[in-house]
Amino acid sequence: MPAIELSDLALARNGTTILDGLSAHISAAGITALIGPNGAGKSATLRVIDGLLRPDAGSVRIVGDGPMRRAFVFQRPALLRASALANVAIALEPLGLLRSERTGRARAALARVGLGDRAEAPATRLSGGEQQRLALARAWAVEPDLLLADEPTANLDPGATELVEGLILDIARRGTKVVLVSHNLGQVTRLAAEAVVLARGRAVEQGPTRALLTSPQAPETRAYITGELPWTSFAAAS
Amino acid sequence: MDIFRRGLLTFGLLFALGAASAVQADPASIVVASTTSTEQSGLFKHLLPLFEAKSGITVKVVALGTGQALDAARRGDADVVLVHDRAAEEKFLAEGFATKRWDVMYNDFVLIGPKTDPAGVRGGDVVAAFGKLATARVPFVSRGDRSGTHSAELRTWKEAGVDLGAVKGDWYRDIGQGMGPALNTASALGAYLLADRGTWLSFKNRGDLTILVEGDKRLFNPYGVMLVNPAKYPSVKAKEGQAFIDWLVSRDGQAAIASYKIEGKQLFFPSAGQ
Amino acid sequence: MFQTFQETISRLATLDRDVLAIAWLSLRVSLTAVGLGLCIGIPVGAFLAVADFPGRPVLVGLLNAFMGLPPVIVGLVLYLVLSRSGPLGSLGLLFTPGAMVAAQVVLATPLVAALTRQVVADSEAHLGEQLRSLGLSAPRRALALIHDTRFSLVTTALAAFGRAISEIGAVLVVGGNIDGHTRTMTTAISLETQKGDLSLALALGLVLIVLVILVNAVAALLRSHAARAYG
């Protein structure tokens, strides 16, 4: 599993500072959560790690063996107007597989997330929970070294949330490093062994989740956990 | 997905079919650049089936003003020209774009105007009539498109001693269009205009217009036909083009021209070999 | 006026095979032109929506402006190009249906490309991040978004068809309005108007409108049928 080295990341969009010299070391093991108030720069950090956003300054180093395969799961699953199967299979195209191999792996992944019997269904007709499971099937099929998940359960009901959490744990157990952005501190406690607290575009504290939530050191962390921090930046909604 | 693919396939096939049938060329055909008066009077619709049945050659008529028709031929875009402006035709010959001109037929121009004739031009003298029009400054529609009819109009103003540049005003409407649009405009305005008899006879939207001056020798309107010089453009279909000209001036062709009538009135009078 | 309408209705009943041939030619020329325009315009428009390169805003602006190309200008330029004394004169296309197809392709393609770019760009705003994070190349992303917006693109095709079949400026100049060869619905309507036969012109106009409605109905049917399965 890869470790991630973030050094002095800076990012501004339309005159608003989003990342302001963010540095952090995300360990190679298990699931790491990025937490913090809205506008702290959590989603932006995730996108910078994936290469979707290019930082104005600073660097991202992913430390591991060989080429890194990444997958991204968004808060709202972005699905094509095609079958569930086609939505998974397209993710396998850059891997250089045969068409039959792609279909086989896509079907297996759909079965894994409990959508085996919905493979031919139009993806846009699935329920919200099914759509997010489909997005996870896409990630599962790719067998990524690194999974970036941006509030994957924010729009789901408790039942669907439980299913999705289980899948994320399974993916991590299979040997994928997971970086999770979440507002749900219960979820963070359940899933992530490690947490990084972001505020105003910087990492203010990091450590084992339980310790960090029970005895926060940084004033920003304390304020966030108790819900006190005044929102400082609305423009860069996380 | 399947429905979509099938739909696409159907559309694709349709396009391919259309494309294939749209661009195929027919074997023996010539392009004749001619005037709006011959096309819009319906003469070609009468003549061409007779020639095509006899020769197997398809004739495609592009109807333009005389000046434009000669220009199209100058660019090599026509095989034969059939027009009615003697001076412009002589110039075309002199430039070497054709080597010979044949007389084909003639019709005549008529001065059209409102039945009430506010300028009082009714009669048999077109030059006197034009003089009165300029004095009365009643609405007059000019083709203004370098057509044979336009040249005839300009010639008549000159013969009447009218300096058009000096007297031109609101009453003189230069529309820059074919005979049909000119007649439509005159009909709407209750204006005078010079028209060829053929188009006038086949024109349906006459309104209050009627013939006011006719029969003046100066209204004689001769048509000539020329083969575009193959030495200028090797693409000219000289054999087929000449076959069309030969037929037009033959006894059969001349008889066919004479037999074209609208409401019992003959529109064009054969003149080959005269 | 009322009399003209009455005559129009009675003329409709007697429209003969010539009119059918003219309608069929119009349909063939415009469908072919739109088909070719879609083949060129959709990939170009979609690529402009997904790819990011210097000069793209200029290209997009140019494309949007070209949507409004005056048909007469297109016809005139094409006439000079296809004329025997022009650069492509040897093709012998002038005054043939092929020349009319070419003119309408020039009119339809910028329209298709500009509308496609807009439709695909809207879809890209929603799906682009996901597709890029999958590591797909720009052409592959463009293809995926074309497929995703296929139902909206039907409307684009119809807009292009509407522009093609209703224009007269270009087909008149490059086609020459030759009876039985290049006479289309619009040039025929213009000719009959010039001859002062207004009721026949109006009858032909009604045929043209029915034709356009039919094509739109077929497309709408196809679209709703497919959309029911994959909306």
C-alpha cells in the first residue's frame, strides 16, 4: 500500500485561497480520514492527490512500488446513461484488457456489491444507494492501489450507508489504501484508523482517530469536534 | 442501446443511399444558360421533352439574366447560351467565348401599366411613351439586373432623350430581380414596366396591370443561341451542345417554338435563317 | 387573400409526380448533407467540449459565429470554387445535386458542431471529473459524452435539418434551379412566386412544412422509444 506525502500545497481559484501551505503524511496502512469544517480544503486535497486539480505550488508524492492505480468515488455518483455493466466496464478500458475480460471483471464487481442481477439495468434508474454501490463496484473492478472517497455516504439513508461502509472496509482489507473525506465522525471512528484535521487550507493535526477525537490538541480540532469553529471560508465549499 | 443502434443504422443507411443517388451523374446532358424570360414563360418545359425524346440528350437549363448567363458561360459553367441582348452577344463573340451565333426566335417587349394609365401613354409609340413617363414621374419598375429586358429598357430611355441619371427619383424602382418579381412588384405598386410578352402572358398575378404599348418595331426582341467555345473550356460538351442548337434551328425545332401557346396566343416567333 | 387560400387547397389535391420528385430531391439532399454534417460536426464539437488547449475560446467563438453563415455567401463562395474555372472545377459538380449537398454541409456542420459543443459541455460539467479520474483519453471521454447526450443530439440533428431544407440562397446559386435535376422545394416555391402563381407556391410551401413535420415526428418517435429504455 502506498503512503502519500503532501508538501506545502497551495491552491487558489478565482481569488479565493483553498489550500494554504498544506503538508501532511498519510500513512500507507488502512483507511485515513480527512476531517474538518466546510471550506477547510478536504475535497480539494483529495482532487489534488488524484491529479484532477493541479496545485499552484507544492507537491504530492505517492510512495509505493510500481505504477499506482487510483479510483475516485464522488459524493454524487456520476453515471453514464448506459447499463450498470457498461458503467463499470468503461473504467477498465485504460487497463488494456480484452473486451471479454472487462465484461467478466465488471460482472464480478457488480456481484460483489450486490448488484449482480441489475447488470443490464440503466444506471440512471437505480436508487441512490444502488448508484453509490455501482460507483464502488467501478472502484472495486479496477483493483486500485489507492481509493479516494469524497463523502460517499452524505446523500444516503442509514441502510445504504451501512452497505457502502462495509464495501469500503472490504476494499481496504483487500489491500487498497483508502483516503476518506467525511463529516460523519461516527463513520470516521468506525472506518479510519488515522485521521488528518484540516482547517483553512492547512493540516492542523493528525494522529490515530480515537486519540485525536478524545483528546484533541489543536484548538481548531477542539472547535470542530464541538462545533464551535466560525466558518471562515464559504467560497470553497468542500 | 439496441434500439438506438438500430435507429442509427437506419439513418446511416438512408444517408448513404441519399448520398449515392444525389451525386450520380447522368451520361449525356448539357447545361444551357438562358434567361428568366424563356424559363418562366414555360417555353423550355414545352421544347425540352421533344428534343430529349429525339436525341437522348438531357438539357439542364439554368435561368439567369442575360448578363449573368453570359458570365456563367465565360467561366465555363455552361455548354450553350440562349439569350436576348444583341450587343452583349456580339461582345461575347468578340472575346472568343463562342465562334458563331444563330438566330433562333423573337418575341417582343410590351409596356405594361395600370389600366387607368395616369401618364396617358397608351398607343403604339414606345419612345414617346417613355418620354411621358419621365415627365409624369409615375412609378416605374426596372429590372436592374443586366438582363436583355433591362438593356432594352435603358436603350429606350436613351432613344426618348431621357437622361435617367438626372431624372431618377423615388418613382424609379430599380429592383435587381427577374421578370417575375418585377411584374409582382409592379402589380403591387400599380407601376409601369417593360416586360417580354412571353412572361407577361404566362404571369398569373396581374392585378390591375394591362398592356399599354405594343407593336412598335423598336420593341422587337430577338433571341440568339451560341455554343461555348470548346477551345476555351475542354469540358464543354461540344457535340451534344451543337446537336441542341442544330435542332433548335431545324424545321422541327422552329415548328416546336411556333406551336407554344398560352391561352391561344403564340409567345415566340421562329427566326432561324431569316 | 382568402381566394388564394381556397385555390391553394384545391391545388394541393392535384399536386403531381413532379412535386413528389422535387420533395424527394429536397429530402435526399438535406438528409445527406445533415448526415455528413453530423459525422464531422459531432466529433469536432465534442472534442472542443472536453479538450483544453490554447486558442479554444477563439475556436468556439468562431464556430458560434459560423452558425449564422448567410447561405447566399456560402453559395457564392462554393460557386466560385466549383465553377469550371475555379479550383475544384474539374469535379464537374456545379449545377448538380452534389453541389447542393456540399453547400448544405457547409451550412449544417458549424451548427451541429456548436450545438454539440454546448450539449456535451453541459454533460462534461456533470461527468467530466469522473471520466478524467478513470484515466480516459480526451477522444474516449468525448465519445462517452456523445453517447451520454445522444438524445439531446437528436435535437441538434433536427436543427441542422431545418436549416438545410429551408434555405434557398445556397442551393439556388450552386444548383441552378434546373427543372427535374436541381429544383428543390424552396427554389420551386421561389420560382412559382416569381411567376405570380401564388396559390401553387403556397401549396408547395405546405408540402415543405408537412415534410419537415414528418421528419421531426420520426425523430421524436425514435428518441422517445430509445429514451424510455435508457433515460
